[in-house]
Amino acid sequence: MLEYEQKYTIIEKTCLAMVWAIQKLRHYLLSNRVLLLSRMDPLKYLFEKPALTGRTARWLLLLSEFDITYVTQKSIKGRVIAEQLADSPVENNKILKAEFPDEEIMTVEDEVPDTKWLMYFDGAVNNRGQGVGAVLVSPRKEYIPISIKLQFKCTNNMTEYEACISGLEAAMALHIQDLDVLGDSILIICQINRNWKTREDKLIPYNTYLESLVRKVRNITFTHLSRTRNHFADALTTLASMLNISATMEVQPLEVRFQWASTYVNAIEIAARCSDGKPWYTDIKNLILGKGHPPEASGKERRSLQKLASNFVICGEELYRRSFYGIQLLCIDEDQAAELVEQTHEGVCGPHMNGKMLSRKILRLGYYWPTMEADCFAYVK
């Protein structure tokens, strides 16, 4: 009856397996009611579909002579186990004893905090110059970047040694004694681990000086790293090698910030806080109605406003913003927003949620204004 060389769907495979199992127990199942427990929805689909065609109809016809009822699999609750233990007590009233092999231990010490630092290094030579970069990472995931532009001619291997030595000197200045050095130059890693011999005359002084620095660190390891995992040090190296600056020029520390929205959105948020007596969406509404741009707007501001207005639509007299989920969000002014935040947070059945949940709930209610999340956080605080 089983033809395994044919191609079956998941529903057909399930039904075929059930037919085969029931045929084995045919005599027993004919005299009893069968409850079919399964987590698979295809079985429920088969038993509840009014009309079937093909092989599944033939197999269900074979199952029709049995009293089979489909039951979904339920979760096992702790109460069921307790009732089973109560109905089936232990014979001779035996008391179950639990053995604790570590019962004599009175205290457990906390885990020793990780004190290992990480150092990534990389060097580069291109037609614009030479540069090295290193990054020190503390156990608390604090990053200390080092970027140096070399003003003398050197090879690529020499820049790798320069980067490693510069990062190691910075680590020693911070009195770091537990360090893991990671670099993408297999030559430097193998030579400092003494797996390879240093034969090039230009690299011998570098290797000797690096070994003298390594002996001053209590616990240090050198590990080879792929270039794709050394992107931070590689970016610092490229920055130092590509910059064309003079020795007298003073460069402030580089700051990397995160921006989660477009720049024109930030401009709209600033304009929304201005107390000019008009709602924040006045210019957007006028543009959609065909009244044109504000007369004092520059060319860049006109393009930003045009791009921003593409996300809004007017329905009747109200302005709505198109959301990601296709829901039209009603745009409200500052006074309406303050009242809505208060009612949602601590009004009737207000759950007193945090700022992020409060802003998400207002979005689900169908309202929008640009400074929604900042206002919710300020109100909750």
C-alpha cells in the first residue's frame, strides 16, 4: 500500500502515516473510541474540510470506519502532576529523601570579574601616505581609539609593527597587565609568537623592541584575526593614512554619534517647539492643499518639505500621516498632544507605563506629532 517513491505533500505524508498506523491496530480500534492528539494543523484541516479530492480523500475514506476525534495537544500543567501523585501515592508510605552532596557548603563566592583588555591594531600604506591605528577595549566595553599618521617612508609590515607597538605602549601607560592583542597581520603574530623567524633587516629592530615590551606585561597573548573582524582599527588606519594635515595643525578627538532619523525630521522637531501660534503641520498642510511653500523658505528647505509632505494625506479637514502598517495617524497640535499624553498615561484605566510604551500606545490609538517620543519620556520623568 505504501509507495514511497512518489512525492507527497506534508498533509499527504501525515495522513498516509496515520492510515498505516491505524491499519496495524485495526481490530483494537474498531471496538474503542480514538482521540487523535496532534499539534499539526493539517490533521485538523483534513478532518474538518467538507470536500476532499485525490489521494487524501481515499485515505480518509479508509479512516471513516473508525470513531476518530481530533483533539489538539494541550500543555501539561503542574496541577495535573500534583493530582496524579495524589491519586497514586507511594506504597508503604515511603518518605522521599533528597540528597544534597554540597550541603556542607555555607557560602558561594561571586565570580571573579573579567579584567582582560583587548587591543586591535592595523597598519596601511597607500599613495596618500602611511598610517597606523589601534583600539583598546576595556572589560566594560569602553573603546580607546589611537590613530597615528607616519611621516616617513615604510613598508606595510613596518606599519603593522608600528601599530602594534603604539597600541602596546598606550596599554602600558594605562598600567594594563592582562591583555589580548588581536591583528590581521599573520606575519607579526607568528613572529612575536616565535613560530616564524624574523629574517628581514628592516623588521629585526621592530621585533626586538616589541619583545622587550611584551616582557613587561604580566599576561599577554597574540591572536590572528581576519580583516573583516578588524574593521575598527582598519578604519582608524585608513583615516590616518588618507589625511593630508600639517604637523602644526591641531586635531580634536574624533566623536562618532548615532542618528536614528533623517536631518529634516530633526528640523521639523525644532520648528515644532517654536511658539509662533501655528500648529507644526501648517506648512505641510498648505503644501498639500496647493498653497505653495512658505515665502521665506530656501531651496533646501523647500526640497525637505516636499519630501516630508509625501508621507501625509488630507482626509476631509484633517491631516493624517501614513504609517508603516498602513494606518492613517491623525496629526494633532501641541495642546491636544499634552492632553492625550496625560489621559493615556494616568486617565481612566491608565496603566502608568514608561515613555517608550506610552508613545507606542498613542501610535496604536491613531495619533501622531513629531516630538511624540521625547514628550512622552519628559512627561513620565
